[in-house]
Amino acid sequence: MKVLIAVAEVAEVEDDFEIDGLGIDERYLNYDLNEWDDYAVEAGVQIQEAGDDVEVVSVTVGPERADETIRMALAKGVDRAVRVWDDDLEDVEYLDSETKADVLAAVVEEEQPDLVLTGVQSDDTAFGATGVSLAEEVGFEWAAVVNHLEYEPGDETASVHRELEGGVEELTDVELPAVLTIQTGINEPRYASLRGIRQAQSKEIAPKTLAELGLDASVTDSAVALTQLYEPETESDATLFEGGPDEEAGQLADLLRDKGVVEG
């Protein structure tokens, strides 16, 4: 069987940064594997370890820079990777969930996986829509916000627990082929071993263009546009107390008196 895992590279912003147009200045960005996708990778590798003849493939929509992040997934047990990018994607100011789902759907069509895993959301946009949009696009069954997964390679169904609003948990079976969006905490992502890191250097990362997937620039057309990016104004400042316990207690008492919370 084949498990396809959508892996995203996300930007982490430094505490102090500057905005450049509709984005953060690159000087203040550090790139890393999306946290939710790390749990999806672990879930896929665990399925691989539980059975024979299970291939785990990752797919990423991103520039060549993302290869370093992709190799993190390869070092943890992913067999090979597909990375989709070209000039048409490079020129888009904002890649929305629909565009990502369309691109991922083309990879699903090419790879024909039995199971697709994605993170619930990404650290940067946090829309939580790509996985379910992909399922709709390819006509697969789906389950979102999965926090427990029971599946034996070769089975026709997967038993999942879904985290719903208000602390409610749903237990259900999902027929394969299916798309599952994986919640943090479902497992404990492994650290990449030194051996895994070395092996990852020789594993395949296959670059794909839109044309090679049977798509064209129209896939980037979107009703969603990023129109403004700004840093929210701070409504109040935090007061930090320094010194020993007695000194801090005195400073807190002075502050409360100044604010009129307690009488002098």
C-alpha cells in the first residue's frame, strides 16, 4: 500500500521584525517543518513499520529552499518526496487552500495512494482547510482533526477518534482511500537519527512543475487575496518585576496602589 503525506514548510517569525509590502522581510524569517505535519509524518511511518510493502511518500508545494525541510521528513522514515513548484506558483502573492488542494489532487492522481495524511492546519495561515478540500477534490472519504488512529496495513477501513468542539470526541470508521487530517498529540514525533539523516541525503526529492502534473497557471486563480499586512497595536504593556520575592512583592503592591486597586 501507499501512504501520501502532505508536508509544508512554514516560516517562523523572529520576535522583532519588519514588514515588507504584503509580507515579513526575509531577514526575520526562519523556515521549518510545520508542527502538525510532523505528527502526520510520524503516523505514516508508524503504519509503514506495522506492515510489509508499505511505501510512504511526502508531497510539498514549495520552492527549492524547502528541500532542507523535506529531508527532515525523509530522515524520519519517509521513503521519497515530491516537491511541486514553478514560475507560475512563484509569482502568486498568496497561495490559498483551494490552489494547494488542486495541486495536491494532481499528485494524488499520479501517485494513487491508499491513504493521504495532512496536518490539521499550518502554523502560518491556520486555515485548517487544505486537507478536507483535497478530499472533496479527489472524491476520497475523510476525517478531520484525528487525535487517535487505529489502522493495520491492508485493511479497508481505519478507525479514528475525532476531536470536535466543546471537548466532544467522535469515534468512527473511515473507508479507504481516505484523507485524514492529523491533530497534534496523536503521537510523539521521533527525532531524526544520525543514520536517518545520512540516508535522507540519498533519498529522492522529485521536482514537479504544474505542466508535468497536467495543470496550468489557471490553478492559481483565487477569490482570496491578501490585501494588507500589519502588526497589531499593543493595547497594554506588561510590567516586569525584578529582584527577590520581597522586592517583587513590594513593586506589585506599589503598582496596585497606583492603579487604585488597593488603598495606600
